[in-house]
Amino acid sequence: MLQERLDREFNQGLYSRYLTAGRLTGGDCVDNRKNSSLAAILEYPFDFDRYIEEQLREIKDLDERYFAKKVMVEGLGKLIRCTEDKYRQLEQKVYAEMKVADNQYEAVMTVVEKKHYDPTNGTLYPVDERDLEGKKLSESRSEGNRIWMGTIFLETDDRRRKAFERADSFSGALQVQGESRELTFQVHPAKRYRDVMERLYQVFQNNHIPWETVNTAYLDKFYDVYAGRDELGETSDTGTFLLEQAAIDFGEFADAVLYDRIPLWNMKWVKFSSTDFMVPCIDGIYYEHEFNLSEYAREDGYLIERNEDILEIRHEKQKIVIKSQKATFEDWKALHIIRQETIRSLDYGFPLLTNHKKDSFIRRFTENSRVQLTTKADLFRRIMEMDIRDYIEVVDYEICENTKEYPNAEGMNWFVRDELFPMESRKALVLKFEEKRPGYYLNDSMIRFVISQMQLEISEYRCVGVWV
């Protein structure tokens, strides 16, 4: 009797372990258990020692309990530990053999106060190089009857950000020729950063590199401030006035407005010219110029910006081949993406936002086997591999046919316009999230980041993110 009971409870323990770890995937047995999807991702270990001790408590007869403990703990316990150790060694061996391609094109982004920008930091550069040249930027951004005053950063969540955009204008004053003049200041999303993202996407397309969503949570919170040229009068020369000289009443948003901030990322544009090494094509009409990557950091990524002289860009091992009718050239541009660990200079206090994906055994297995699972567990795994774990967590999902409940919202890939099927005809895949840092101003943006990336991967549904 005792032996049969021990065997039965041991087998139940094994079943519970594998079910909890998400390793039994037949039918819906995993999906129907509470939190099983996340367990499958995180692979929670099963504590056999604790389980055995708990079961031994149910044996009332002390002699039987002593005998059972001796058999289970000293005998079977050692066998279990030995077996698990061998499994771990095997798993590590397989894990090491399955490689995933190094993503040389991952993006890292943060925000700093302009006066704290460290030009000696070789890992972070301005998203827009003109941010360091105030007068040049003012000349390029001022147009018609509007004079560009500067840019502000709105440190708040998406709900307040949208309300800020609806407000559109704010009253204030500006010192003009020694006197304070009442003005109306217009605010608009900083278009130059949207232009930068569209340019970046086009560079990826021209180099035939798969696009991964860049987390633009910071860029979406920058706003340009303009003043009317008529209100400023004849002295309104571009670049004469600075935003710091203005006193603007932002009302309920005043606590979220930060001045003199600029976004940084791990990318910089470099210019290069032709060398003496040229390989003519077969027809003798075109030239192939080689951008030799062996001369640069191996882990870094390089992309060539296409221009009217470049006919084709081809990435090969340790080099990029550029096809052109030009035998020689000057000042062509390449985008250098720095992959080394990001350095935080003094007063670089904002979090680093990336599109890095966490490495895991399951990720390596699926990418090497070319098997794309469509289970709830795999969906949640792909989401939680993204760099969002400090902010939000996916907890549930549903398929909704009444898509009117979830109106379209602009994501972070707004420039991708080659959708095969219209969004309106798709069912909604509603992903439900919980906050890990309640009330944090980046949480909403993290959902938009997830939804934008998942929409690239899932074409049969329109992806939507909601709070629970």
C-alpha cells in the first residue's frame, strides 16, 4: 500500500512539474491552467524536495513516515538531483550549439539635457545632428509666418500627451527690444524626428535588412514651439529669440514640460569616398565599390544611404558592395550603428530604451528549427522577450470580431505603408497588459511599442493593446 501510494504521488508530482513548466503542450491542457503561459516562458523550476516534504506530512504513522523519508529523500531524491543535473548539462550543450544571428542593427535611445551632452561618449549621438546647432536649426525650422523658438520634452503618459496636442496653443510673454510682449505660442510634434525615422526605415529597405520596430517613446514626446512673425514685429529675424527667454503658461501641463532636452541614440552618420579598388561588372558599364567592414568593429552594423548615383547595395561577408556608374565619388553616407555596451556619461539619467530581444533557449530553438508556433505561450514569450520587462507584462488576450470597440491608433511604424490587407477587414487581437511600475509615464508607450512590433509579425489580425 505504501509503495503504491508513493509511486502514485511521485508520478503526479512529475506530471505537475511538466504541466507547470509548460512542457506538456498537447491540446489545451496548458492554456487552461492559471498562469501556465507565463510558466512556459519562464520555465519555473519544480522543487522536488519541498514537494516530498509536503507529501510526507500527510503520513500519520511515524514509522511509515520515517521509512518513506529515508526512501524518498535519501534514495529517490539523489536520483532526481542527478537526473536534473544531467538534463541541465544537456540543455546547456544544445543551447550553446544553437546560435541566433547577432542583430547588428539594434537601436538604443535616451534623452539628456543639451548642456550635459558628452561628445567624447562614443556610444550615443544626437538623433538629429542639428540639435547642437541652435541657429542653423532655427533657420531650417522657421517657415512662413512662424518662427521656431525651440523644442520641449513632455514627460507624461500618452493620455496627457494627446490632451496637450489638442490644446495646440498657449499664451505667454517674450522679451522683445527690452519690453515684455504678450504672445500666443503654437506647439506641434517635432516633425524632424519623424523625418529621421522615415529616413532610417528607408535606409533599412535599401540595404535589404529586415526592419525591427524602434522604440520611439521619447521621440513622440518632443514638441516644437513657434511664435507668430506678425506678433514679434519687424525685429523678428530667425534665430534672434530663444525659448528660454519666453515665459509660457502651459497650465495643467507645466509640471511635465522640460526645456533644452535632446534625444540620443547609438547611431551616427559617416561620410566616405571612393578608393582605388574598383571591380567592374561583366558588361563593363558599372563599377562595384567595396565598403570593407573588416577595418571596423566587427559587432557594429553599417548601412549605406542610397543616392542618385547608387544603383544597388549588396551586403556580403565582411563587406558591402555598392554598384554605381561612377568610377569615383565623394561624401557618400553610411549609417554606423554602435553595438558595444552603451556608456552612461555624467547626468545621463533617463532610461535606455532598446529594441533588443532577450536570448532564451526557446527563442534559439524556434529560430533554428524555422518553426513558428501559434500558441498562447509562444505569443506571450515573443512579447516578453522584448525590452519591456521593467515596465509592463502581458497577462491575457482575446480575439474580438467587433473591431469598432477598438479604433485605429497610430503605432511606431506609421511609415510602413505597404500593407497587403486593409486593417478594417481584420479581426482584433486584443493583448491585455498590467503595469509593473504603476503610473510610470513610459508605460503607455511600451504597449504601443509591443503592438507595433507584433503587427509586423502577425498579419491576420489587427493588434490592439489595453490595460487590465
